[in-house]
Amino acid sequence: MPTPRERDDRARTREGETGREDKGRHETQEERADRRWTELLQEVRVAQTGVQILFGFLLTVAFTPRFTTLAPTDRTIYVVTVVLGAATTGALVGPVSFHRIVTGRRLKPETVVWVSRLTVVGLMLLLATVASALLLILRVALRGPAVPWVVAGLVVWFVFCWFALPCWALFRYRARK
């Protein structure tokens, strides 16, 4: 699967004398970067909101009376979940600082590539954070042997929705062209 940079390089080789692509969208490299940046920002905003709410709730758990009654294993899961939530927040807020630092330096296409990668890392960290939070909550709520199976099933569902389905669509429709 080609990287976004490789796709952009291929598109550049198809550009005519006008600086526009011959096939697909008729846009310059700068127009393409602007469009991709806007789309990426919308995607990151959705993920940022969810992870910030989740992380905020996680931070408050340690200050509840029930926290002191958690088993050592549950406390460990909680700490792992908070660390994952912090890492996820860093990865999904990272695009903002990345853009702010490099803006105005004619690096928009490169910024889009790097921020896109950072967002995918953030989504993978979000998956780990949600799985860890589910494990903790379900261990406390259910206390049964089915908990790991329920969490594993939900992780498979997230992987399907977030990664497998888009990759399948990409493969299927690329083969059609």
C-alpha cells in the first residue's frame, strides 16, 4: 500500500504544464494539501473530543472513595489505562502543535503526511486505552470469567470498524480501477 507521500509523488508525475493533475481531482499540490489538511482536522477533532472526555473521567477515578478498595491488579490496569490515555491525548493533540510550529514555511504537503501518521498512531493508542478501560470497568462490574472474552470481542469489533473495513474498501475499490 503506497504511503500518502508516494501517492502525492505519483500525482505530481501526472501533472501537466498547468500544474494540475490530468486525472481525478483537478487541483495543484498545494490545493490537494489544503483539502487533505482540512479533512484531517475534522477527523482529529472527533477523536480529540472523545479521548479528552475519556481521559478526564479516568483522572477523576483515583479521587473516588471506591478507588481505595480496588484490588492491586485493578489498580495496575487503572494506571496502564491512564498512561495510555495520556499518550493518546498527546498523539491526537500533536497535530495542532505540529501545524502551529511549521505553518508558513511551505511544508503543508509534508505536514499532512506526518500529521496523518500521528493520527493513526493516536487511533491505535485510543484502541488500547478503550480496551484497557473496558477491562477495568468490566472486571469491577462483572467479576466473572467472561470479562476478557467480552473485551476481546469489542477489540475485534473496533479493529474491524476502524482499520479492517477501510483497508478492505481501499483494496476492493483500488482493484476495480
